[in-house]
Amino acid sequence: MNWWLLKYENEFKEAIDQTTCKKWAKWFYKGEHPYPCVCPHRDNICVFIDLYRELDRLTQIQRMENFFEECFNKFQSIKDSKEMIISWMKEIRPTISNIYLTLDKNENLKVRFFNSDPIVEVNINKNDYKYTLLCLDIFNYNMYVRGF
């Protein structure tokens, strides 16, 4: 992914100025949050920008894998203590609340854009996110199932 992002970085920046809706320019130059596209059929330039942004986001998450490995190892040592789990959750909550990874029904990590023609789908090696996914599962289980 990093290679692809580097290869298309200039095209990405040029594409931002070429979009007709200008939402990407507002995001890139002014820091405004880009809302999801509601166009019935997306412009290929917008699909490219969205794909680039999503892959860039995934590489940033992947860089945190060592952090999540440490978090997972810490959890393994405290998993029998409700108080320690709650403390662990408080520690990682600020980081984990900014991360979302979606697995499909077959437990594959994918990036998909349905309102493009053709539908854009990229398979991501979920092994690169092993500890991130484990920590997300542990956090969500303890938060929403156990109610910690």
C-alpha cells in the first residue's frame, strides 16, 4: 500500500483540484470534514481520492500495530481483574476510538465503494492488523457485552 500511495501521491493532489463538487479541496486546503458522497453515480476522480484517503488511513493504523501488540500483551497479563481491564480500556480508549476497521461476512478486511462504476473493492491483508483487530475485539466485547 505504501508503494501505491507514493506512486500516486501527485495524481492525488492534482485530482483534488479537478473535482466538480470541490468538497475535497475544502477538506485538503481548509481542513473541513468531507461528508460521504451522496451522488447516485460517483465521478471516477472522487472514487480515486476516496480510495487514496482510505488506503492512507489504513497505513497510518498499520503503523500503530506495535502499540496494539503491547496493549494486547498487557491485557493478557491483567485479563482476570475487572479493575485492571477498566483501567486498560481507559488507557487505550482515546486511540481506539479513532480507529475503525470493517470485516466482511467472511472475516476479510476490505475497502469498498459501491456507488462507483465498476464497484471498487480492495482486499487488505488483515494479518498486518492482527493486534489492532484483537484489541478492537477485546475493547468492544468488554465495553458493549460486559458493560465495563
